[in-house]
Amino acid sequence: MVVKISPEQLSNLRALERDNYISSLHQIIIKHSPSLADDGGIKFHLIDAEQFVNENGFTDKKIKTEFLIMNAYEPGFYKTNTMQNWILNGTESPEREYVKYQQIRSNFLKRNSGVENE
């Protein structure tokens, strides 16, 4: 049996899936960072970042989730001119450029905290 879904129903299902994803991610962030529980803007930041990753071709669910979490802790980090230039005008896809940024950031933080690179 084939179930037929109208474009409107499909759109509603996608919106519901997105809302559930954002709500779930929001709960995880609050669980691990209770101090953010009173920040009414977290969901907005997650939705905003999700729109950015979708518009810019991010396909890896794990990388998308990391990007959204990063934006919850550092709202709008990707909106600065420097980050926009890095992510959107790099030599690779925006998703890959973000991964490179995270690798460099991680190495920098390890060096400055005294932890040796692995």
C-alpha cells in the first residue's frame, strides 16, 4: 500500500521534524549547561543556525548538530565578516570549511591550555 502525501503535508512533517530536533537539542544543552536555562534566545539561535547550515549545503548530521551547539554557546559566531568570509568563500564547501575552522580552534585551545595535541 502506497501512502500519498501532499506537498503541504510533507512541508508540515518537515517542520515538525525540525521543531522536534531543535527542542531535543535545546534540552540537551540545558541539561549540560543549566545556567543557560533562563536564556530565552537559545531556541532562536538554534533555529537561526539551522537555517544557515541548510542554506549552505551542510549534509552531515553530526557536523550540523555541532554547528548549532556552537551557536548556542557563541550566538552569531558565524555572522561576523571574518567567519562569513572563511566559511562561505573558502576553497572547499562551507561544511568542510567549518570543520577546518573547528580543527584549528581546537588545536589553538589545546596549545593555550597546556594540553598537548594528540
